[in-house]
Amino acid sequence: MVELIDLVLLGMLAITALRVIFLKDLFAVVMLFGLYSFLSALIFVNLDAVDVAFTEAAVGAGISTVLMLGTLALTGRKEKANNHTALLPLLVVIITGAALIYGTLDMPPFGHPDNPAHQHVAPRYIEESPKEIGLPNMVTSVLASYRAFDTLGETAVVFAAAIGVLSLLGMPKPGGVAIDSGLKSHLVLRVVAKLVIPMTILFALYVQFHGDYGPGGGFQAGVIAAAAVILYALVFGLPLATHVVRPNFLKVLAALGVLIYAGTGVTSFFLGGNFLDYNVLASDPVVGQHIGIIVIEFGIGITVFAAMLGIFYGFAAQAERTNIQ
Amino acid sequence: MNIWSALEPSLLINLTIIVPLIGAVLVVLTGKYPNLRETVSIATAITLFTLVLGITDNTFNQITMATTWVSLLSGLEIAFSVEPLGVLFALVASFLWIITTIYAIGYMRGHNEQNQTRFYVCFALAISTVMAICFSANLLTLFIFYELLTLSTYPLVTHAGTDDAKRGGRVYLGILLGTSIAFLLFAILGTWVSAGTLDFTPGGIFTDVQSDGLIALLLVLFCYGIGKAALMPFHRWLPAAMVAPTPVSALLHAVAVVKAGVFTILKVVIYIFGIENLSQIMTTDLMLYIAAATVLLSSCVAMTKDNLKARLAYSTVSQLSYIVVGALLASSIAAAGAALHIVTHAVGKITLFFCAGAIMVASHKKNISEMVGLGRKMPLTMVAFAIGTLSIIGLPPMAGTWSKWYLVAGALEADKLIIVVVLTISTLLNIVYLLPIPIKAFLTPPDENQQPWSRAETIKTPLPSLIAIGITSTACVALFFYPQPIIDLINLIPDVSTEFRGQS
Amino acid sequence: MYSKSLMDRKTIIYLTTWTLILAIFWLLLSGYFKPLLLGFGLVSVALVVLLIWRMDKTDKEPQQLSFSLRFFRYIVWLIGQVVLSSLEVTKLVWGSSKKLSPATAKLPVTDIPEHSRVLYANSITMTPGTLSVDIDDDYVTVHALDEKSIKSLQQGEMASKIAKATGEKN
Amino acid sequence: MFEQHFPVLPIVLPLIAAPLCMLLGRSQLAWLLATIVSGISFCIAVSLLMVTLDQGVLSYALGGWEPPWGIEMRLDVANALILSVVTGISTLVLVYAKDSIATEIPQSQHTLFYTAHLLCLTGLSGILTTGDAFNLFVFLEISSLATYTLVSLASDRRALTAAFRYLVMGTIGATFILIGVGMMYMKTGTLNMLDLAARIGEFEYNRTLNTGLAFILVGVSIKLALFPLHMWLPPAYTHAPSAVSAFLASTATKVAVYVMIRFIFTIYGAEYVFYSMGMDVILLVLAIVAIFNCSFVATVQSNVKTMLAYSSVAQIGYMILGISLVTTAGLMAGLLHIFNHALMKGALFMAVGAVFMRTGSADIKAFRGLGKTMPWTMAAFTIAGLSIIGVPLTAGFVSKWYLVTAALEQQHWMIAFLVLIGSLLAIVYIGRILEAAYFKDPVQSASDKTIKEAPLMMLVPMWILAVANIYFGIDTSLSVTAADAAANWLFEPSAQAVFQSASQSASELGAAR
Amino acid sequence: MSFIVDYYNYWIVVFLMMAGFYIVISANNLVKKIVGLNIFQTSVFMMYISIGKVQGGSAPIVADGITSYSNPLPHVLILTAIVVGVATTAVGLALVVRIKRAYGTVEENEFEDKDALI
Amino acid sequence: MLALAATSVAILSVMALALARALKADTVYDRILGVNMVGTKTALFIAIMGFLNGRPDFLDIAIVYALINFIGMIAVLRFFEYTASEPDEDTQEKSK
Amino acid sequence: MILEVISTILLILGAFFSLTGAIGLFRFPDFFTRVHAASVTDSIATILIITGLILRTDFDLVAVKLLFILIFLLLTSPTASHALAKSARHGGLLTLAEIRESKKGDND
């Protein structure tokens, strides 16, 4: 069953990808990309990667698509026909693809439990992490403890992206002229949005704090919460949104998240452990791990929330500016 | 003779290199006061000369002198040691620096040149590097200072700052740096990798381990890598560099730079390949004939040049190849001749350049065809010119006689009759392109159409310049009659002797 | 409808309603009754309520929540309607497409409380066969697959039920 | 008390400082903080270098999880050396940046500049220090993202397109690396570099691993701008703010070269890469072509920054050449050139930045007559330029010496010769600038403002690098010893033996827990 | 046949990757390039997740009665990679917006013409 | 179990059909409609898959899908609102 | 057991309605009519399927979550459809009736 679903979904993806190549309408391209992302997230669920699916759905289909639409709004919808030859790219792609196919020939068979990948490092995570870390969700254990440094890096990447967008696009001025923006004429939308947003944010917080037990965690939570505020901004307009969540507040929040995360690591210095060693945070190592993970997940959450929302603000501010002009 | 005997002998080497540098600094500091500046220059030059004299003295007394600065690369150091060939070159260079400085004072002022301070500074830097070249103990040190010499003389070549000067400078730098990096450095690296050492060792450093082909290749690379020796076809820089002010041409292109080139070739031949082994190298003959061809061809080119300095430049190219020929003949006597030729050609050619410069300053004439009847207006200068000419040609009673003599003897020793023929033809060519100048100056009556020489113009030959010309021309004659100290020094060089040993 | 003083009684009731709903929502989502997670829940609910308060302060469009038995009764009725009309549409789908006679009409909404109009519009949309295309102060524009549906809407059963279900409280 | 945490501090300090910088808000304070942090990192890096020279290897288990289960920071001489270079240059660039960016970047963006710079430093340090293949990818992306930002901060609109091109190429490169790492993981089940090495050692020849390596090498080659994949680099370096060009040119590509060395020598092992796969010939050819092609292109550029950028690509060719010789000597020459080239390019770009600041242009015409008006700047430029050419007594000579020696030891006479010929081209392009500076009269500009010497804060770092060029050209003991030790370390098969025991003890520990 | 069953997943994923890669390098429009980049990356993520799948395994969250779990490590890696991807996308799109403002176009050949870059 | 499998296959087919609609649409709005339908069906599909795999606790993901799908739709609408001034919006699209 | 049978019936019915909607997406002539088809799947199919699923749970938190999904979908789907339709209408898309009318007008 799993294989069948996998095959069907992959087939859908392949068709979508092919269609994207030939479409000239960029809006359609972005829509199809959103679809692609959604379907790939479905594949992730099918292949047991629920946390990944969670993230891909929120990021790929959510944030990325929204940002792309924002860009399209500013840059125009139609790709111009270009007459330069596509032969060279095709050649490059064929060679690369051939190399990859060549590489697959010695690959371990798909899904086989004896594959090297399932034999060496992973078994320890599966067998020991519930004891060592005390969390049911192994992905969270690995993410936030065994490979916490990767995750710190990931937070830094998000922060870097926020810095990048901030420097490129700037931030909207809070409480600017409340020009008529947003979907003002959509009464239904406004009402439904007002109902949905609080629920969404609470759901995000739920995801934030239950990442230890089920799929989710700081990153997903941050994105969902940001998505909720983005929804507000879309419906009620950017000025109101910046009034609710101020850009400067976001800046502080983004920085704070990274600091919380790195600070946890530094704290373990002072308690005699290595960087990010949570065992020393409490007398019982398992409790220490739990504390550490909760704190850093919180750090990730607020950085991601702030960064994603900040990035959206940046794009929206540009759109708003051109709108005024 | 050695006023520095109180000092540690090895320290003298450092001093010879450092004193000009200090001089350079002082020149910069005193740059605003021309008189003071030039006093400093001369004082430095004289100090340096006395230092070299001290080293010479020590050399004759068989005192070994060596010093190491830093270890530059693994197993390679910037190190100096004194050996007779270097002393010889150092003596020539430091002595002629004094003279050139004196001359330059006259010339630069007479010509109202710009940037005189820069000029003197670079001058001092160049001499410093030349001293380092003289005493370098290994190829790496030599190479380093060889390159520095190129760089420090580049501003001198382009001193005028005109488009011509820049073009000349570009050729100068391009060929010298190009050949040295592409060939010389390559040869040095090849030597290092194959022989495992770069130290100058009497008798050479190559053993049977290295393949013949490799050594043959290295010889070619060395000969062409040392671009300052102006072996064809890499001689173009020398005429190009003649755009420089005359004192520069005189010192650097009759003495320091070009002589550093042939000196390096001699040194490489004697201390890296070993004169004894040279005859077994496949490419020796090839390079010998190329050098011989350079001798003849550049003489021919010289004849076609009307510009005095250009003609002198090609003459230099030709004369340098004499030395290369001497070095490659693989005979001890020829090598001695080559070493001696460094000295005799230096004094001879510098005299000629001085004269050319004096003529320039005094009459603003550059072309030979315009110099008709000049002898009467500038008798002293032209007499000196005649002396220089004779010395270059190699006619007694001038210094050049001896070196040519030994070179011919060396060719005979090595049983290379063709070289004897080449040398003879070249002497004839020398006569053809050099002798007409003094002859025209003295014997041909001035053309009526030409502007008559006015007394007032010729008088302007600056006194310092005249003094310098006097000294060098005297030296030309003096070295004919009293070459013994030089020859003694040359005989100290390992494997080199002025004794005719016949075919061995 | 929204007084200037932010913390008047109405607001407090309103925020309390929200707090209750959110708290229930949290508990049902979480399913863990450990002190730690309950604590997080508390913080989370507080945060969200704060945000609601800020949003309302900004956009001045607070959403009253009213849940009553009537409301649920309406929902059940609605589901029944949905099933019925679905069958209609299914017939249309599987049948010949020529039977389609789409129509548009404007229905007055003046007799429905303002805040319930959205519910009305959504109910229309939810029932297959009818689709609210636009809504403004007085009218809701409806697009229907066939004119019968519009007629049944015009009879106003749905409208009156909504008015009943939500109207009382306001 | 922090000694045992030194391996991780050069990453963590800038990472903590970056958000602080943004919170500070005042550009002066941000500058101060960034400079101090970068300086401290430099000191730590140097002390790490000393320790590794002394003791060999430092391993630091993050989170207290032993490798391969946790992420490991692993310092040996090779990365400690480059780490010192990167942090050192970063500190100098920050000193330099204060005045430099004042004219090039709007005031409001200054704190962002410092934040991005610190993030970039974090990323680079992380790439260098980490002992985990995937962690490397993460840090690669931190540095890349920060770099895109830094490049695009310039006021020139072409900086935007340059940054975009860089972004696309860089992301493709990173994704390729990701593919490669995935394939490695697939066959070995681990991500720790030494663990990977031990496991890959069991394979003689494997198509998946080959493809993985090929993808990693292509990806890294994009990041390090190896010849046919270098097209993003010249525009990026040309249009970036001067301080950024100086920093990137002397660090970013070097770090990528290091990554390549790591993957080839530590993970796959020279034998696998060169004898089983024959990568050496490919790299060799590409390196030679890079040297010549890009040097030639450099000689015809009119924009000095572009010229230097192409020169960088050519110089990277030298580094790759050293790697492709497959000997300790060659690798050592490559590493040494990484070190030396950082010094040269840093000084050159700083000097050009100073000129840009004063004349408003980096065109070669703007250099006319600067020998008189900006003597100190041009003197520093000259020294570094001579170093690029490889004039004796400069750092450039030393690396060229070792490179050619290494080639000759392998009897690659032709290659050695080509290397030297290639450096002749450097004479041409550096010569053009020097000629303009010293022998041409300044162009009469419409505005009759006189060109002043660069401010002290810019001259000092520039000159530190210029003097370093000479110092490391004369006293080569430090650089050569370190490079030699590093090369030996990378080549030594016994390095893996050390790990074997370490991993065994680690697994015992893991079992005990 | 087992050959195909073993590898079909990888092959299709390779095809998807290449489709994305093709869009990146052939597209002239910058937004489309970014879309291509995303498709490329997403496909690579799928490759990783495929590596992590264990037949008969379940999602790596401990639950009663489940003995076989899929490999959690690739999931962790890809979580990080997704974040990196969206970060890159955001910066890339921001650059596109700025390029549009500076050049008035987001077609690569058009602004190249405007610059006459090297 | 069979019923679940059958339902999931049915939903998969529905998704495929909706996808086809999205890929080959008469107007932009049809495309959006298709995309939206894929989105909502995905949420349902995940819910069913949770049951199929015996892990119904993945329903959180389904919630996220529904949510994100909604936000995506709103973003699209906002985009239309924004670019409403652009005249050539879907003329080309219609003529296809 | 009975629950399972009911659940199965509900699921199958839901699947059937879903398919109906999807086919309607192709069979219906214009955008607005297609929206109707889509909303079949959105409402009745969702209700049926989720109810079917709920019957298969132990009526614990899972059921509650399913209920949430249902509520959420029922809240957002019509909203989205409505907003889309509105947008389409404002964007100038004509309904079938209007097209027919205008054609009639043209013929006249």
C-alpha cells in the first residue's frame, strides 16, 4: 500500500514538475509549486517522516508560496518568451541525471531494513533515545539534543535570512497611514479570519509545546504562528498587522531566539558540560535533557516566528509602497 | 688597505648590503637639500668601496667570510659568503658607483631632471642588491636579489616618465621578470629538486645521479633565465632600457644590471655546473653558438643604429655575449678571460656612456650623424671616448686587450677555432661601428650646413661629469699596464686560471 | 457596537468566552494533564487572548462567539440540507449537462443580524447547488446550479433559522 | 576555565554576537562588539593552532554526545591554520570596514552589515571546525546566506544581480553537496567524517559512493569557483562593498578549498579519489586551464576589482593544482597558498577599496596618479601585487616555490613550467595598475576635489596585511611548518587509526550509558 | 523486476530533481529560477526521506505496540534542510524584488543587456 | 481496513483529477479551484492514512494542511486584489 | 462491529461523493458551476468521511481532533469558495447564464 501510494504521488509530482517547465504564466507556476510542495509533503507522511511533512506543508506550501506570490505581485505575472537555446541546460541536466542514475545502481534497495543507513547510527537513536532523552518523539530527540548543533545552525540560517530580507527590503513603519488595504470588501473572510486566527495561534503553541510527544516543535510552531499573523495581514492589511505585531518587536524577538538557544549552550559551559550538553542542566540527566529541549525549542520557535513574519513584512512593505505610488 | 680590519670579517658582508640601504634612507631624509643629499650619496659610495676593499683584502688573506640571514624555505637560507669572483664584481660595481655618483651629480643638475631624490634612492637600493648578488652563497639568495635588482632599477629606467620611458620600462620589466620567473626560477627549482642543494660549490653540485638530459635542459634554462645577460633573443630589454637617464644607463646597463647577468652565468657555470663538467653537457655547444651568434648579430645591428646610446646598447649586448662565450667554453683560461672582461668592459663601456651623456647635456645631440666635428668643441670628452672605444675593441694600450686575449686563448685551449674566428670578426665589427665616432668627431670637418657649435654650449659640460670621465678613461689605460691585482684575484677563483694549460 | 473603554464589561465577557473556548481547545488538543503542559497551556491561552485583545483594539471588529442549543440545532438542520442538495448536484453531475440552468439572484439580508450574515453566506455556499458570490450591506448575491435552489432560498427558511439561532443573544 | 571549549568558541562567539549586534542598534557599538568578538576568535584560533601543532588533534563532542552519534568539532592543524586566517582577516576587515562602509552603505544598514558579517564568520568557522558532513552543509548555508546579504548591501544595482547569480549558483552547489552527503549516508549510515572515512575505506569501488563524491566535488567546486563554474564570482566580488570583497576574496573560497581537501583526503582518502576514480587528472587539467584562462581574462579587465576577482579564480587554480598532485608536498603547497593568498588578496582588495572610497571608482583610470596622492595605499597595493606575481621575499614567492617543487618532484616538468608561465600573466595585470598609479597623470575630474590619502583606520589593516606578506615571505617557519604538518596529517593513514581507537572507546562509552 | 521495485523510487526522484534543476538553469525569469530551485531542493529532500524509510516501519515516535520504526536521522537532516531552503528562497525573492525595482525587469537577458556586464 | 484502503484510493483519484484540473485549466480561477481541492483532499487523505498506518495521532498534520491550504487561498485572492489593475490578467489564459 | 459497518458505509459514500465532485469538475461547463461541484466534495464528502473515521476511533482525543478537522474544513472551505467566486466575479468572469445572455444579445 505504501509503495502504491508512493508511486501514484510521485507520478503526480512528475507531471506537475513537467508542467511547470512549460508554463509561461508565473502565477500558475507558483500555484503548481504550492501543489508540488503539498504533494511532496504527502509523500513524506507516507514515508513516515511526519515531522518533515509538517514542516514542508507549513513552509513549502505556506510561507514559500505566499512569498512567491508577493514577489509576483511586484514583478509581474508573465514570463517573457525567450529565444535562447535550451540545448546546453538540457545537456547539463541529462549528464547530471545520468550520473545520478549511475549512482543509484549500487544503492541499497528502497526501504530494506538491512540497509547500512539503518544499521549504524540510527539504531542507537531508536533504542536509546527514549531512555537517554526521555521523549517519545525520536526526531525531536535527535534534532534538539544529539544534533542540537545542526539545529542551532538552522536557527542561525533563519536569522541570517531575516537579516538579508531586512537589509534588502526594509521593514514597514509601524502604524503608518492606514490606507485602504487588505481584503476589505470580503466581509466573510474578515469574520472567518478573526475566528481562525486565534485558533491557529493556539494550535501553533500547542505544536510548540508538544513537539516532544508528537510531530512538531519549535520550527513548525513558529511557522504556523507566523502564518496566522500573515493571514491577519492579508485580510486586514499590513498597517493593522504591524500595529498588532510591531516590526521592531520582531527584530528583538528574532535576536532573542538565537540568544536563548546559544545561551542554553553557554549555560552548560558554566555547569561543567560541553556546549549544548543538557545533562548538566539538572541533577537528573533526563530531566536536564527535557529542560534543555524545551528551552531551545522555545528559542527556535520565537526566532522562526519572528523571522518568517519579518520576511513577510518586508515583502508586504514593498507591495504597500508600490501600491501607494 | 683594510680600514675595517677591526671588524669581524663576516660582518663586512652585511655592511656592504646595509650601508647603501642606510644611504638610501639618508638620501630620503635629506631630500630637500640637494647638496647635503649628494654629499650623503658620495659618502655612502666611498664607504661602500672601502668596505669592499676590506673584503678584498680579507680574500687575499684567505679569510673565509660567510653569514646567514634567515632560513627562508625548508633547508634554504638567505646566506652570503665571499668568493673571489663576487669580490671582483663587487669591486667593479662599488668603485664605479662612486664615479657614477659624481657623474650623476653633474648630469642630473645639468639636465634639470625631476625626482632626483627618487633617483638617488633607487640608485642606492640597486647597489645594495648588487652587493647582495655578489656575495650570495646560494642560488636562491642570488635569485632573490636578482629580482630585487630588476625591481629597484625599474623606476630608474622609467625615470623620465614619458611614454617612451614607460614603453621601455614595460619591455625591461617584462623580459627581465618574465625570463627570470619562467626560466631562471624554473631552473633553480629543477636544480633544487634534482640536486637537493642550491649552494654554490666549487666544482659544481651535480653528480652522476642526475640524468644528462636534465642537466642539459637546466643549462639552457639558466642561460635564458638570466635575462640580464641579454642573450638573443631575450636582449630586447637592453636597448629599450636606454630611455633611462645616462648615468643610469652607464651604471646599470654598462655595469650593475648587465654585469649581474653575466656574473650570474659565470657563477652558475663555475659553482653549479663546474667548468670541468661543462664540456660533457650536451647543450653547452648549442648555447655557446647562440652566444657567438649573439656577438655577431648584435654587432651588425649596432652598425645600423644612428642613436649613440642605442649603438652602445647593442655593443653591450655583443660584449656581454663575449663573457657568456667565455663562460661556456669550458676552459679555465676562457673563464678567467670572461671574468676579466667583466672589469674591462665595465670601465670601457662606462666611459663611453659618460661621454654620450656629456654630449647630451652639453649639446643635446643624440645621434652620431650630428656629432661631426664635435672633437674640437669637446676635446676632453671625445678623447675619453676614443680611449673607451679602443678598450672595447681590445687594442693596446687599453684594458680590453687583456680580456680579449684570454678569451681567444681560452677558445684555443678548448679547441674551438670557430670561436676564435667569431671573436676576430667581432673585433673587426667593433672597429667598424665604434671607431667612426671619434674619427668623425675629430677628423671630419664640420658640415657647413649644420649649426656651428657655439663655445657657450659646449662649456656647459658639468665639472663633476668631466672628472668622472677622466677617472674612468684613466682606468682603461691603467688596467692595461697594471692588471695584476685583478688577475691575482681571478686566479683565486676555483678552477679558473690565467695559465694556459693546453688541451687537456 | 464597540465602546471606547477597552475593558468594559462587554469586553471582559467577550475575552472570557474566548479564554474558555481556547482552554477547552487546548485541553482537547493536548490530552496531557501533566502540570508542565497545563502550565504551558495557561501561558499559551493567555498569550492568545492578549493577541486577540490587541487585534480587536486594532481592527475594531471583534467576533462575538455565541454557542447555544439552537445553534447546534441549526447545524444539524444544515447538514440535512447539505445531504439533500448534494444528491441534487450528484444527479446533475452524472446526468446530462444540458439540464444545467445556472442562475444568479440577489437575496436581501436585511432581516438577518449583521454578525450572522457571514454564517448565512457560508451556509449558502456549503449547501451544494448554491453559492454566495458576493455579500454587501443589503444583499447577498447567490449563484445556483438551477433556479429551484434559488427559489427555495428565497422562501427564507435558512435565513429565519439563522436569525433564530443567533439572533436572540444580541 | 574555557580552554576545553576553545574548539567551539570561534563559532559560538560570533553567533551570539550577531543578534546582540542587531539589538544594539547603534552602528558604533555594533562595530566595536563585532571587532572585539572577531579579535577574540582570532586569539582563540591561534592558540588552537599552537595546541594542534603540539598535540595533533582536538575533538569536542557537542552536547556531550560522542561521535558518531553526536556532532563533533574536530580541529587539526589544517583547519586550525585556515581558521586563524579566516578570523584574522575578519578582524582586520572589520577594523577596515568602519570607515570603508561609511561611504558605501547607507547609515541605517551598518548594524545589519556587522550582523551579517558576524554570521558569515560563524558559518566559515563552523565549516572549518566541524567534523560532521551534514553540519558542514548547515554552516555552509549560514555563511552563504550572510554572504548574499553582504554582497547585495552595495549601492550599485549590479550588486543585486551579482548577489542573485551567486545565490542561484551557491544554492545549486549546496544542493549538490547535499545529494552527495545523502549518497554517502546511504552507503555508510553515518555522517561523522572520520566514521565515514573508516566505512568508506571498506569499499574498493562503489558506484553510489563515486557519484556521491562527484556531486560533492562539483558542489564544492561551485563554491570555490573552480574554473568552468566560476562565473558567479567576478561580478559578486566586483560589485560587493569593498570590505566585503576583501573579506570574501581572502576567506570564502579558501574555506571551500578546505572543504574539498577534507572530502578528498579525510573522508574518501586520496587513494580512493585519485587511484580508483582518477579525479587527479580532471582536477589538474581544470586547474591549469583556470590559471591560464582567468589570468588572461584578468589582463584585459578595466575594472580593478573584476581583475582581482579573476585573479582570485586563477589563484584558486594553483591551490587545486597543489591538491591534484597527490603528494604531501603538493597538498602542503596548496594549503600554504591558501594562507598566503588570503594575505595578498586581502591587502589588494583593501587597497582598491580605499581607492574606491576616495575616487568613487575602481576603474583602472581612477588609479592614475595615485602613486602621488595616495602613496601609502598604493605602496601597500604594490607590495601585495608583487606578492601575487611571486616576487621573492614575498609570501607569494614561497607558495609558488613549494608548488613548483612539488610538481617537479613528481617529474611534472611541463606543469611546473606552466605554473611559472601563468604567474607571468600576473605581471601583466598588476603591472597595468602600477603603471597607471605611478606613471600616469590623474584624470582631470569635473569636480576639483583633491584626492586624499585613505583614513588611518583603513591604512592600518591594509598595511598589517602588506607587512604580513613580506613577513611570511621571509620568515616562513610558522606558515610552512603549519602547512607541512597539516599536509602530513591529512595524508597520514594513521590519522584514521587514531580515530578507530577513539570511536571504539566512544562506542564502549555509549554502551555504558 | 525486483530491481525496479528496489529502485523505482530513486529513479523518479532523480527525474524530479532534474526537472527542477533544468528549470533553474534554463529559466530566464528570476522568479521561475527560484521556483525551480525549490523544486530541485524538495526533490532532494525526497531522496533523503526515501533513504530513511524502513519497510514495515512506522513514524519514529514511540507508541505502544510498534516495534519497527523508520530511521529518524534523515528526517532531522531534512527538517534542517527545509529551513535552509526557505531561508534561501526568501533572500532570493527579496533580491528579485530589488532587481525589479532597479532594472524594471526580472528577465535575466534583459537586465544583462542593461548592464552590459562583462 | 478494506474500506479505508478503498476510500484512500478514491481520494487519491479525486486528487489526481483535481490535479489534472489544476494543470490544465481554462481560467486561472479554475486552476485555483483545482489547487484548493487538492489541498482539502490532502488533509482528508492524511487523516485516512493515519488510520491506515495505525497512527491516528498524525491528525495534527491534517489540521496544518487544512490551515495552510486556507491561508494559501487567501494569499492568492489577495494577490488578485493587488494585481487587479493589470489588464492582461487572464485573457491569454482564456484563449488557450 | 456495527459501528464498523456504519463507518464503512459512510466512508464509501464519502468516497463516492468525492468522486462525483471531481468528475463534476470536468463535466460542468463553466467556472461557477464547477465551484458547485467542488463544494460537494468539500461539504458532504468531508462530513461523511470524517464521521466514518470518528466511528472507528475509541471516541477519545483522536475523535476530538477529527472533529476539529471537520469543523475547520467546514469553516474554511465555503469561505474559500465564496471568496474565490467573489474574486472571479470581480475579476470579470461571467457566469454561464450571462454568457448565454450576451450571446443572445449578439445574435439579436
